[in-house]
Amino acid sequence: MSPVPPGGTGTDAFKQSASLISVAERAGYERYWVAEHHGIGHRNAGSAPEVLIAHLATLTSRIRVGSGAVLVDKYRPYKVADTFRVLHAMFPGRIDLGVGRGSGPPPVEAALGGADDYDDDPRFAALAAATALMGYREQLAELLAWLSHDFPPEHPFAAYPLSPGVAGGPQPWLLGSSAESAVLAGQLGMRYCFAAFLNPRDAPSVLSIYRSAFRPSSGGAVPYAMLAVSAVCAPTDEEADLLRAGAELHSRRVADRDPAVDLPLPTPARALAELGHVPAPVAVKPGHWPRHLSGSPERVREQLALIGAESGAQELMICDLVGDHTARLRSYELLAGRPV
């Protein structure tokens, strides 16, 4: 994500994303993904991941850069594939195309969907009619076909390969937080990333469903799963638990439908004041994972190892909700065990 810092702007958010990816590359991380969000107030600046990916890839030389995720149900598959094909040509072997679907306020939904007459209908029926033309599964299948140029010979798109003509392509992933997305990723033979920070309880069973549903394709011969986990590190468990206050406050605001959820992340001190208490230590147990992890590097690494072992995920991706950028950078350094 590109969260807007306390008292900052979208420009500050992008500058912080640039500094974080530099730290991540030097610390040895393999991937850095940016999200797509619309209609969420002033909390996040990341509404065009393809633009930010190009900038971040220019600043780095090794780490893979990708989207987590492009909301592919809002666009034509050709345009998404074309854009990421160009990114791959600019940065060969380093671009991930993570796709998913999301929702937003009706005006934003209608604008992204390309409807021309949504202002005339308060219920935005035109949007529903437009998006009903193509189901999500069909959109994904067409996207993959464009990326691999794998249309049947009789298909009208078969004669029109994407430009530029370079070998390989971006690595496609499907992102989700439900069994339905796992089944779809498996049936299409895609790599799959599960949002454990949204739905930790179901993560092991959903990844099992994904592996059972997997069918080999041009995207991969075997299932490959990743979990996205919310975690923060600090030199001591106590300090890390304090930093987790921002994530806990955000979860409470979402549950309470608090309008403040669309404001920039508060500083850890402000989050602690709003919560009214220090977040209690968390523990990972079989069948029970907390939504947000925190602790010293040793504690968090142990928790992540348990999560990886129970789920069978090949990779873990770390996300955070920390309103102190210096502490955020330090967290990733400590977790990697490689100060930079």
C-alpha cells in the first residue's frame, strides 16, 4: 500500500513507498507489491498501481515489483494485459501482475466501469448492465489468454498479439480472501495469494481448497500459494505491541463503520490514545491466528514459521499499518535480520 502518513499528503505517501522499497531490496526481500484503492478518502494514495510500479522498478534493480491487486473487474482485460506487458518489457523478469476485484462507492464504480449515463440514475443501473456483460471468471480467462497469446485459432483476438514483442511476460497472480477465489485460481492454474490479514481463521482450509482445485496451465504446472500477513517488528515485544495499535484501531474502525477509517493512519501514540489501552501480546496457535502480529524479530519469525507450516504456503508477504515511517522501515529491517 501507499498509506498517507499522519499530517502528510499523497506525495509524501509515494516518497515513503520509494524509501521502503529501497530498504526492502537491500534487506533481501523478493517482492514488493502496491495496491489499488478508490473512494476511500485520504487514507491511501495508491489508485494507479501500474504508474507507481514503473517508478519503483526504476529505483531498484533486483526486487520484483507488482500489483496487489489491479481490480481487473473494473477494466477491459486487454488494457490490463497491455499495460503490464509494457512494464515487463521495461523491467524483464521483475513484474508481477496481481489481480483481484473490489468494491467502492457507486459513483466510483460507475466511473471505472465506463458508464456514460450514471449521473441520470441514482441506483446506477447502467453500471450493473455494463458489468453483467462479462463475468469475473471470463475476464480472468481472457486476461491470461492475452498474456500468453493462447487464444484458439478461430478466436477473433488470435491474430492480434500484444506489443511489445519480447520474450516472457509478467507473472500473474490471483488475490482473494475466500474459498471462491481459491477455487477460481486453482481452476485457471494461477498462482494464488490469500489475504490472511483479512480472514486469518480460514487461511489453512482455503489454501487446501486451492491446491485441490488446481489444474496445470500455461501459468504453472503445480499450485503455488502465498499468504499476506499483517505484522510489525521492533527491538522488544513491548515496543512492537505499541506499534500494533494503529492496526488494531483500523480494525475497530472498520468493524464500527467509523468514518475515521478513511483518514490517514494515526501516529502510534495517537492510536494508543484512541484505543485506550496497550494492545495485548498475541500468540499463534494451531487453528487460531491473530489478525495482526507483533513482537521482537525472534517472536514474529517464530509466529510466521508456524503460519507457514500450518498453511503450506510457499511464500509469506508482510503488510503493515504503522503510522511512524521510521519505525516502519526498522520493522522490515529487523524482520529480515539484515540492517541496511
